[in-house]
Amino acid sequence: MFLFQKIEEMMMTYKDARYAVGKFVLEQKDNLYKYTVNDIAEQTYTSKATVVRFAKALGFDGWKDFIKAFISEIKYQEAHQTDIDANYPFYETSSTQEIIDGLEKVQIESIQDTADLLDVQQVKRAVDYLEESHRVIIFGLSPNNYLGELFRRKMMGIDKIVEIARIGEMGLISSTMTKNDCAIMISYSGNSVNESPVLHLQTLLDNKVPVIAITSDGDNYLRRNVSCILTMSSKERLYTKISNFATEESIQYILNILFSCFYARNYRKNNSFKLRTSHILENQRKTSLNRMKEE
């Protein structure tokens, strides 16, 4: 999780003077280096102690450590900047064609970014977990659990059963899992340790359940505690955005990679099963397009 996302997350937790400092930091992020602690305290009608407390709440020793890390992150974002804002790919005045073009760029760039972030060895480890597991359970909140449903459907098509942990049952399900199972935990922030699904990570670890974490780049709780990490595109803010366009595309791409790599491990067997069941279940489907007709 990047700093600007941590700040947004903190602003949802703290409604005191630190909220005002966080708001100022996000609004002035490109020029923040110009301001002293005194300047920020004056601009936010707070105090120097509040500004320092804000930095410490984010895990830094003080404001100097925070601003050093923040400027470094801004430079990283500038180096990877694109001509489309993943948070607002269109505006009130955008034409239909501009909306079409904006969404095209966001989704394509999300896949490209995800491909660059994925570690091949981590993907192989994740597929090992899937292959060796008796049960595969996906832990995620809406809309991530809907994306998990698509993955579940694909895996069922090659005789690998995947389940989606329902809201309210995650604690019960995690407590029944063992080292012979596998959990896929999807969380963009990866930091909500008091909320599902991250709340149940410790139970899974105590039960020695292999965990595949799909989460954002940067530092977060999931990344510190799980050895198998698949990194999703992390250009979106947590809350200030139209929708999860980039994140959804990234998660879907990662799940499709897991399915495809799992499929390839036993390609002939899976292909035979898929074709056989598809022929039985879908033989009533008709098409007038020659290129779509089965031989």
C-alpha cells in the first residue's frame, strides 16, 4: 500500500486534527516539499505537535522521515505517470467516445502494470499451492468475491472445486481449514486487520494453511505476513474515485493467470475433461457464425 492510500485509510479512521493534515497533504502533494511543519500547522489550523503526530500515525519517527518517503513516492509516480487518471478516467463533460477511450486506456494499462508487477516465482508457488490443496477457499469482500466467482466457475470446468467464503462465515471457514487446503485472500489495502477478510489471516496462519495474497504494492499487513504475494495494479485511491475499474481488471487478470497456469500443469488431462464436459453440457448451443461453429 502506497503512502497516499495509507493517508486516505487513516483519514477514514481519525476524524480529529490529523484529518485536516491528511487532507492538506493530499491536496498539496506536488508542492508539499515547499512547506515547513509550521506552515502546515498554520494552513490546517492545527499545531506542530499534530503534524508530527500525523507522521507517527503512519509509522514514521517524525515529519522529516515522512516527507522523505513521501517525496520518493511522488517521484516514483511521476516516473510511471500515464495520460489517464485511473480514479477519474472521464468527467462530467466527457463525450461518449471519450468515455470509451478512457476506459480502454485504464483497463489496458492496468493489465500492463499488473504484468510488470507479477513475480514469476510467486505465480509458480501459488499454482503449487492450488495443485496440492484439497480445498481452495477465496476470502474477499464485494466486488472482489464476484471476480472470485468467475475463477470458481473456470476451475470447476476442469474438475477443481473452489469455494467462496461468505460474509459472516469467514471466521468459521478459516477455523476449519488445514495445511492441506489453500486460501486466496484478496484485499486492495491489505491493512484492515480488524475487518474481513484480513481479520481471519492469523487463524489461517495458525492452522498452517497456505495463503495466496492478492494485494496492492507497497507496504501492508498482508505483505508482511504472507510468503506468496501476487501484486495487483495499485494506481487507484482507496475511496476518492468513480469506480474500481483498474483494480477489477487487475484482479481478474491475476485470477485468469492462476487458472491458465494451473490448466497448463496437466494440459492434456484438463483439456480432455473440459472438452468432454463442454460437449455434454453445451451441445444445444447454436450459432450462425461459421467461425464459431464446432467441427
